[in-house]
Amino acid sequence: MSKVDLLLFGVFPYIALAICLIGSWARFDLSQYSWKSGSSQVFNRNAAEQRYMRIASNLFHIGILFVLAGHFVGLLTPEPIYHYVISTANKQLLAMVSGGFFGILCLIGLLMLIKRRWTDDRVRASSSTSDMMVLLVLLAQLVLGLMTIVASTQHMDGSVMVMLGNWAQSVVTLQPVAAAAAITPVGLVYKLHVFLGLTLFVLFPFTRLVHIVSAPVWYLGRRYQIVRQKG
């Protein structure tokens, strides 16, 4: 285990999470009006542009939600637990197939959104630097994720998946040295994917990504509204 691995994969995860939590709290406390997705739907000129936006947004969001859920379950479920249901090799195969499918859906949607934001004059004029940057970072992260699927075809025994799972579980259980040791043997493409994923936590409080955790749960407990048609 090198000092670089310890710094990037043992220490940096906690720095990234601290920035994410403290930065998000500060933004919500000091600038609640900015806590939004910054939708550009209002700039659609006609039904065709509306349809394009709807397809792109749905592909991106469906893809990324399934990818994130897969990462969460796959990385944080200990090996002895999932062995009651599936073997390590089959778990890797399932992750490659499902991750590849939803990753490609997400990639298509993201490329459509990037094209729209870059080529539509009105949308581009209304976009901030962070809006443009975060799309490119997401694109890089998504491409790296798809590249890890290709790399995984070279070792179908699930060994790398186990190492990555051990890394994530060691981070969660506050074992930075064990986390760095677990990820040291994996290939560069996996390390780049993990590092960029941690970097997204750093960017989270300062970009439109905050809308991920702004679901209107309060809406479920609101009072009923009585709506009557005017006579």
C-alpha cells in the first residue's frame, strides 16, 4: 500500500463526505433559493423540443438512479450475506449486465442533455459554469464506469468486486488503512472511477446536484385541497 493510495482512498473519502455534508448544510441554511435543479424546460420552443427534453431527461434519470442503487447495494452488502442468494461470480455478471444496460441508457440521455445545453443558444446563455462543468464530470464518470465493465471481462471470478466492496465497507466502518489496503491491488480504471466518484461528493453542495436530496416528502402529509369548478 502506497502513501498515495492511503491519501486518495483512505483519507480523501472522509474529506469529501465532510465537504458534502457541511457544504450542503451551509447552502441550505444560507441560500435556500438556490437549492433547485435549475430546470431549462421553459426554453423549449415547440412540442418537438419538449419531447426531446423529456426523452433525454427520462433516460438520464432512470439510468442514473438504477446505477446508483446498484452501486449502493453491490458495494455495501458484505460477501457472507449475499452468498445466501448469489455467488460472487454471478453477482459480478449481474452487475455487468444491469450496470451496462442502465449505464448506456444514462449515457444516451446525458449526451442528449449536453448537446441541448451546448447547442441551444438560450439554454447555454442561462447556464452557469457549474452547470456545464458538472455535466462533463458526470460524462467522464459514466464513461469510466462503462470502461470498468469492459475491464471486468478479464477477471470473471468477482475478485475485483470483492476488493471494491471491502474498500467501501472499510470506509463506512471508519477503517481508512484497511480501505486503502483493500483497493491497492485493483486496476487504474477502477481507481479513477472511485476517485472521480468521491470528487462528485465534493462538488455536490456547489452545483445543481443538490436537487437529488430535495424530494418533496412533506407533500405526502399536506392538508387536502378542495378544488371546485367555477359555476
